[in-house]
Amino acid sequence: MVDTDSGWDGRGGRGHRGARDTRGAHAADAIPNLRVAVPDRRVAAPDRRTALPNLRVAAPDRRTALPGRRVAAVSLAALAALATGCGPGTATGAPDASPPVRPTQAAAPSPTRTAPVTDDAKPRTAPPPPSPSASTAPPAPAPAPTTARPAPEPSTAPPPRVLMRTGSESDRVRELQARLRQIGHFGRNPTGYYGSVTADAVRSFQAKRSLPVTGSTDEVTWQRLLAMTRVPKAAELRPPTERPLAAPDERCLKGRVLCISKNSRTLAWMIDGKVVSAMDVRFGSEYTPTREGVFEVFWKSRDHVSTLYDTPMPYALFFSGGQAVHYSADFAANGYGGASHGCVNVRDKKKVAALFDQVRTGDKVVVYW
């Protein structure tokens, strides 16, 4: 029978902490530091007679000795549990009952490796092992020192002198155009006028020869062009016309006539059915068309300027209202890419100047398809 005064309730846990056992006091006097290990509940003892021999009694430890009375209570509880043959189960003791704690032994620090003592009797600590993340590749060689080059000083030489630019008009411009045409940079007959087409041709030549691309003809560009081309022939400088003449209208076969064909875009100055000179012409747009029919020259103005459009009309031969045959710098520069406001434009200034001197007031003008 289990003694209820001892605090044991028959389930392996302790009863109320305040209960005392008078017999436990005598046991404490008999066994002052007895530590009894609780058997593993997961393994059931097959026989009460063999349970006691398996009891392990731990050696007394003065550092962890419990007070005598508490140890005696624990010892009596363990003996009672063995006597009743408790099997494996879950502990349901009091909340303050805790399993015995086995003391743990702290890991001994690893000894420090030291290098052998040197001759000067100063011990050296061995270097720590390399970090796993450290790279084991040999260090990259240092770049070879470079010598800084002094910055080039800005050139103080003056730019080459410009000989021809947009707006220039002369025989030299005509020669420039003929020479550019020889090497494939100018696709038209020379006109003697430096317009946008000529400027584009000069830029193309300069870019191909690694010259400053300005569109203007300076001394360097001109000398390079002279070295690459030959002297133009007369037929290259002043071709009769870029476009072939059309068969003349029958109204052009008698007298002094300016015979103007819209189909071939040419003007033929004819006297009694013979062509005296011919030149390329262009006409007005569909919004300002050149009138067709038979007219006569009623006014000549050598240095005329349009009061309606404020544009120059040199060597103007008026034949129908404000429409006239005259030189056009825009036609000379841009060709057939543009149009007039109804006038008959001529792009060869020298030819239209000679025509102006030969034509008289009252001469016939025929405009036809």
C-alpha cells in the first residue's frame, strides 16, 4: 500500500509540495545525498523481482546535491514506482515536477597553434587559414604606366580662302561645274551659276576626299579638283542645249520668232525658219500656267525686278501681260525641280543675254505643245 502522507499518488508524480513524511526525515538522516535515477518508462520491467537489480544509483555529487529531505522523498517515490510495476505512459504529475537534468560538459576550447620559436625567441602566431570565399587566383599584374601625351595645340593657321560659294556666278563656276561633271559629281550642263545643286555636288566631292564638307569651293578644294580633272573643252563648257529641240511649229517658219515648245521644254530663236540659238526653258506650275498661243514682244527690261513677287527678272522680254522670257537664277540652281509663276525661265545667262540684244520689240512669240 502506498503511503499518502509521503506525497506519492501512485502515478509516478509527487503530491502537494507542502506534505511532509516523518519517515522520510529518518531516511534523509540515513542517506544524506542519495540520487536515484528514474528508470526509462519506455521500457517496461518484465518482472518485479528483476526491476530492483536494474536500479542505477548515481554517485553523489556535492555540487548538485539536493537538500536531504527532498532527496529522500524522490528516493522513496522511485522505490514505490518500482514496487507497483508502472508501465510506459505519459507523465501527469504536478506542474512543478520536472525531469532530472543531466549536467552537460562544456566543450574544451581548441588549442591555439603557434609557430616554432625563432632564433630571436619571439613566438609568432601562425596566420589564420584563408577564408573559403577568398579567391586563390594569383593577383592580376599591375598595368604598365602610360605616359600622358600632351594635348595638341589648336591650330592658329587661317582657314583656306573661299573662291566660290552659293550665289556666285562666273566662268570659273562654269568650269567648276564642268570639272565636277567629268568625275560624276554634277549631272547637268554647266550654267555658270553657283546654286544649291552645285553646292551639293561640291559637298559630295569634299566628303569623298576627306575634306571639310562646307559646300563652298575654297582653295584646297579647287586645287584638289584641278589635280583630278582636265581642262574642259568648249562643248563641255557651253553645250548647245541639254534637251533636244522639237520640230518647230509651222507658225515659227516665217519671220523673226521666239519658238517655245512646252513638250521639249526648249526655246529656239529662229529667223525665216532657221535656228539661230537654242536654250532650255521651264514654265509655270499648274496653278500659274504659262499661256499658250501667238504673241509678240511688247517690252524689254534688262534689269527687271518683279513688283508682284519681288524677285529679279534679268533680260526680261514681256510678251503676255506679266509673263516674259527671262533669266532665272533658281532655274540655274535647282533645274526642273521648281517652276515659275507663268514666265518662261532660261537658265543659261549668257545665252539669254545675247538673245535680249538680238530680239526687237514686235518680234513674234509662239508658245505651243
